[in-house]
Amino acid sequence: MLRLLAILFASVALGGCAGLVSNAASGFADNLGKAVFNQPDPEIVADGAPAYLLLLDSLLEGNPDDPAILAAAADLYAAYGAVFARDPDRAKLLTGRALEYAERAVCEAIEDGCGWPSVPFQAFEDSLEQVNEKNADIAQTYAVSSLAYIRAHSDDWGALARLPHIEALLLKVLPLRPTSEQGALNSYLGILNTLRPPALGGLPEVGRQYFEKAIELTDGQDLSVKVEFARGYARLLYEQELHDRLLNEVLAAPVDADGLTLTNTLAQRDARALLQSGQDYF
């Protein structure tokens, strides 16, 4: 879920911190976000991100019901847990914190949002009528945090049972978000549909369509989409030729792209690891 990094600093640096401090600091926050997106060294971001985690935790101590701060914290915890936490137990812990914050955010921002974590699917789907352009960003945070949590807790059948809810929410949010975010949302839908094999309810061919749409929407510049395509779809169906082709395309592509340098650098790192482990996988 490398594309979470874009949401990470878009919400925290561009939206979160700029909205929490004076207007005079908004230019700094904007430049910070751009610098992070275009940072070629992931370790610098990995080392710096925990400071933002603590900052947002501290802000929530004084503003525990602020949906904007809750959503920013959820985005950051989900991104850090999904991308930088290499230990599975730590990933579970961090994505669990992300989901907790996201649940609190939708509870504050959406009328029936407090019931989202536990309501049956039909009641959840009915409540999506309340999602609109005004609260779509927080609904998206809930969807992405849930997906990060489910992926980290893929051995938990209770977590997997929420997949239809999250797909319905992503489909509701998709047309409400800017075109620049729709590639990432299609990638998330691809991940969601390839978390389980067909025998257990997965829909890999639907997932493939979403991955291909995400590649189209990003003009192939977002290399993380191809990594997720290989990891989710090609491995699930044991399609080694597709798997290796996608990953070799990632390694052959330039990483420098405005707003994508960091995620592309991480995508190439993961592509190398997947090609190596694929020798034993296939």
C-alpha cells in the first residue's frame, strides 16, 4: 500500500498542519509536503514520520473530538503501519491505532458513522447516503485505514468479514474525490478484491480491472500500482509471467516523477524483494 504515503503527507502536511497553525505557516506546510513526495531516500521519511505521530497524538489530547485531527492521525498511522512497519506485530498495532482514530473521526463527522464498525452490511450500505463531498475525505480515511488494518490482520476472519463494507464505501467515495486521487482509490479497490482467493470470496479478475484502471489514470507513473498488481493479483493466481513482467517494468522505469518520487523509490525496493522471493514462490 505504498500509495498511502501520498495521503499521509497530503493530509498531515498539506491539510492537517496547515489547518492547525496560522495561515502564515501554510506555505511551509505546502513545501514540506512537496519535499516529502519528492524525497528519494525513504529512510529520511521513516525516521521523521514518528515525530508527526507524536505531534498528532498530543494535539488529540487537547482536541479529542476534532474529526480533522483524528483523520490526519488515522492517515499517518495507517501509512506508517502499512509501509514502514516491517514487523507484523508492529504493523498490527499501528494499523489498529489508525482504525481507532478513523472510527472516532467518522463518528464525529457522519450522522450514522458511530455504528459503522459493527452494523450489518445492509444498514452500513444504507448509511452511505450520508456520505457527500463535504465529508468524503473523512469517509476515505476510514476506508483506507480499514483496508490497512485488514491487510495487517489478514489472519483474522472478523477483519476479513468487513471487506464488503469497505468496498461499498470506496465505491461511494470514488466519484466524490478529485481525479488526482482516483488512481489511488482504484488501486485500493484492486487490493481489496485480491486479498482472498476465489474459493474464499475473492474477486481477482475484478481486482485486475481496478489495477489496470489505476495504471491508466496515473499514466503508469505511479509504480506502486504495478507492485500491488503483482503482489495481489499475479501471486494470488500464480501467474509468474505477469508477476515478473510487472516488476521488471517497475525496475526499468524512472523513479523521478513530481509527487511520486518517494513512492516510486519504495516500489522499486519492493519489486526487487518480490522478484527475489518469487524464485521460491512460483
